[in-house]
Amino acid sequence: MTGEPEGRVHLEPEQFDELVSGVMDELPREWAPLLDNIVVVVEAEPATEDIPDDAPPGTTLFGLYRGVAVPAQFLGGGLAGPAMSAPPEIALFQGPLERASASLDDLRARVRETLTHEIGHHFGYAEGRVREVLGEEPEYGDG
């Protein structure tokens, strides 16, 4: 870790990648076969186009699922069918995750929550349902 203002965590990109790998290793083992085809990438910050159109100004985005949810894959022809053009991807945004974290343990917990949240989208849960399943508070667009 490098020096940052109190209440903020900053890791070098390689350290953050190691933290993410460690968190992924801690996910329930029974999830492993279900997640084999998901690519997890780390990006410094979300791009403007990553922010949902209905998000209020100043929205913080920790992660994003990019892909077709599993139920839609089956409707589109199965896992090897025409609905699959690229492997699904979960992007984790290092900057926002770090800025929201007061400690390394807090960062690890946020990464785990974000990964779990985005995995929910992979399995076809809408935003409101993911939050409900994970016991999170509703946010914009949850209806």
C-alpha cells in the first residue's frame, strides 16, 4: 500500500489483482463450475458509457457485468449457440473500490460484495432482485 489520505486505500495494480484473485478463491467451491466461462477484469475507472443512463449524477460504480445472462443464453441457442459471441465479463473498478474503503479488510469485503453482486447479474437477476438476494438497500432504477 502507498500513502493516501486517511480513510482511503491504494494498492498497486498487481497487488489489487492479487487481492481479487484471493477473493475469487474464497467464493463457494460449488460456484466454480458455474463461473468457468466468466472473465474477471480490473479497470482503473469506469468509462462514461459504463454508467447507466438513469443513474443520478455522482453515482459510484464498483463493478459491471458485461454479457448475456445465463437464462438468455439458453433462450438464444444454448451455451454454444448464437447468443454467445464473447465470454461474459465482470469488470471491477479499482479506483472507486479503493476510494470507498477505509482499510484493506474493507476493500476485500467490497470486492467480494461487488463480485457476488455481478455474478447475480450473470445468472439473470435484475438489479432489484440482486440487491434483495444479497440483503442490500435498493438504489436508483430498482423500482
